[in-house]
Amino acid sequence: MKVSIVGAGYVGLITGVCLADKGHEVICVDKVPERIAMINNKHSPIYEPGLDELLERVIGKGTFVATLDMAWAINVSDITIVAVGTPYREQGIDLSQIEEVSKEIGLILREKESYHVVCIKSTVVPSTTDTYIANIIEKFSEKYVGDFGLCMNPEFLREGNAIEDFMNPDRIVIGANDNKSFSAMKELYGVFKDTPILRTNLRTAEMIKYTTNSLLALLISFSNEIANISEAIGNIDVQEVLTGVCFDKRLNPRINNTLVNPGILAYLAAGCGFGGSCLPKDIKSLMAFSEKTGYVPEIIKATIKINEIQPVKFVQRMEREIGDLSNKKIAVLGLAFKPETDDIRESPSIKIIKRLIEKGADVFACDPVAVENAKRLKSLDVKYSRNYQDALKGADACVLVTKWKEYESIRPDEFKQLMKTPVVFDGRRVYDKALFESSGIRYFGIGLVEERN
Ligand code: UGA
């Protein structure tokens, strides 16, 4: 099929190259000329493992091209997927990009004679597609929904794993209020054989997206709450607690005497909190929107609150354990909100760094790929390095925030050789406390404090 994608950002670009690799003809539209030039030169403007290679392949095959010309892209395609940003602002999601694109699509559809499907992939709060977006497109196209198709197809891509997620989807959700538009979307996704397709109405599809991210965020905050309770009581290891919980066969069945260990259990882990461009934004948007409709979502509110206090609490713990932080050299391992990405948006690491600076600490931070992005945060007085050795050199203490593989494998001896005083705060519970302590390191893990009473 011929598909146009509006918005060559993270979701749009991944969707585009993957659909092109699956045999569709894809045209990606964006309004930033530099971005278009870069993409057509086979360079991805975003960091995502495997994306450059895939881009090279689909451009080479001639099944993918990027353009500034939305009218051309829509006129020569059957389906347009909208994948522009919907950032969270004070009062809820900002729909300005959706508004602009919907108007443009409407104007183009006014002139287009053949049937065309518009599919919203951007994350929008439930009821946005069937009211707000439908109204704009109808007004500017002077046509009604039905004359053109309108669908909602949420994305479930994880940064750092997006290509694998797109190519091997666990489900495809298509919100469609009529059979004609649903059939077109079903044909588009027919290339993913054996993947369940769930058909819903437009708002249910929107709600599935928010519910999925709310559940992931909830599991993380829940684990952190249990960690905080465990710390307050003392002599309880939250990691053992959660491992104990995860043996429950309703969460983790045994097949052929082997535990299945579903991926969702990885979210039941205590740490410094969740970040990124999706979980924080989506749950705040759902909360704000729910409150506007008159329902106060208490669990989601608490999920956000726990996530906000988690980095603060960890710095308090550091103060408790090693005293005044002013003029202490603190090494921070990891800037990205999670491994395998250079994304620092809402990263717990940045929150911890800000707090450490407020306390007068000298911060030396490292990350294998996110340093350039962190440097753009001009207000932060931090010495950055790509390698952890530079950050650890001469440090009074170190705090691990992002679970990069290369940090997990740092041996106790290396900490001892590099640091002035080998004190390690493990915000992700990656190190072995007994091993570190027997090697002469003061070790403090999140959700694990010595006996209090
Ligand atoms: C998240 C969802 O996982 C995707 O399904 C969704 O499509 C995406 O948001 C989105 O809305 O676009 P992502 O933001 O890439 O994806 O991040 P995750 O991998 O889910 O990580 C989010 C947070 O959970 C991170 O802070 C991470 O450290 C934490 N996490 C992640 C865990 O605690 N355990 C894990 O196993 C993975």
C-alpha cells in the first residue's frame, strides 16, 4: 500500500521505515528541511539502535522517501498516519501540532477525489479523535467522516527497542468507527502475520494507550513505595520482597518446570523512578483530562507523586549516610532515563543531579550516549564525560542511576582504584552488596537499609 506519515519524529520515522521494510511504499512528511535532508541522506536524526541501517536499506530499495510536500504525499497515498508530538503542558496535552496538521490534511482532502484514510498515531486523550480532530478535518475538507476514513492506532514502542517492537508487535489496536476505514488499516497491518488485531472504537483505542502506560508507571511507583516502606522499617531487602512476590504463579507461571518470567515483571523493580518522554507525560495528561471530566484519579495521582519524591529521597539517603554533600565530588553514572537511549527527558538522573548541585556537591556525570543532550541543559554546572573512569576519578561517592550494561560490570576493585573514597549508592540495585562490602566498599542500595530498631 502507499502510506504517508506526517511527522518524522521518533514514532513517525520508526513507523515509516518499518512499514517500508515490510513492503509498503512510504512517504514521510516533516516541516523541518534539515531533518528531511538528513533522512534522505540515510542518517537518522534520532538515536535508536538499528535505525540507520534500516533507513539505508529502505531508501536503497526505493520504498521510503522523506519530503516537505504534504499535499503530494497525501495525494499519492491511500492512508495518512499522523505522528506529530503531543507534549504535556501545565494543564494537559498540547494539541497545537495536531490542530495544524489536521487543518492541512483537511484542505488537501477537499481537493482529493479518491477515498483516503487518516489514522491518528499520536498519543491523544480519549475523545480527541472523534470530536476535536474529526471536527477540524470535516471543516477544512468540507466532507464528513465516512467520505474519508478516520482511525486511531496507538503505538507501543519502547525507546531503545523500537524497531524490534514494531517488527514483532504483541498486538495491533485499530480504533475505527466504520468497516471501510478498518479494512484499509487491516490490510496495512496484514504484513504482520499472526499478530492479534484488536478492533475498538476510536476512544477505546486512545484509552488503551493511556492505560498501558499508566499500568507500567503504577508498577514502578508501587515497587518504589514498597522500597520506601522497607527502608523506613529497616533490615528488609526490597529486591528479595519483590522476587518473593514474583514467584506467584498468577504473575509468573511455570511451564515445563521453568518460570516464564514475563517482561512486565521487570517493571516491578525499585529504583530512582521512571522518566522518558512517554510515561510521565501520559499519566499526567490522563490525570489532567480525567479531572476536567470530573473524576479525580487517586491511584494515578499517587503514582506521579511517588515518582517525584523518589530522586529527592535518594539524595536525602546520601546525606544521611555520608553527611554534608557540599564540596564533595559526586560521580553520577548515567544520564539517560534508561539504558540504550540518549533521551534525558524527565530522567531521574537529571533530577538527582539538580538536587546534588543545590546541596553544593561537585557533580561529575557520565553516560555512553546522552552527554551531548545533557550539555544542552545550560543551567547545570556539571563536568561530563562519556566514560565512567573520568567521572569516578577522585570521587568522594558515586551514585548509579541508569542501568547501562557497562556500569553493571564495573568491578569493586575498579571503584577502589579510581575513587578517593569508595562509597557506592546503587539506585538500580545492580551490584552485589556482600561482594562490594567484602572488597572494602561502603555500599548503599535503594530499598535496603541496615536494621533500624
Ligand atoms: C514506554 C512504554 O513501555 C511503551 O510501551 C510505550 O509505547 C512508550 O512508553 C510510549 O508511550 O511511547 P519507554 O518510554 O521507551 O516506553 O520506556 P520503558 O522502557 O517502558 O521505560 C520507562 C521507565 O520504566 C524507565 O524509567 C525505565 O527505567 C523503567 N523500566 C523499564 C523498568 O523499571 N523496568 C523495565 O524493565 C523497563
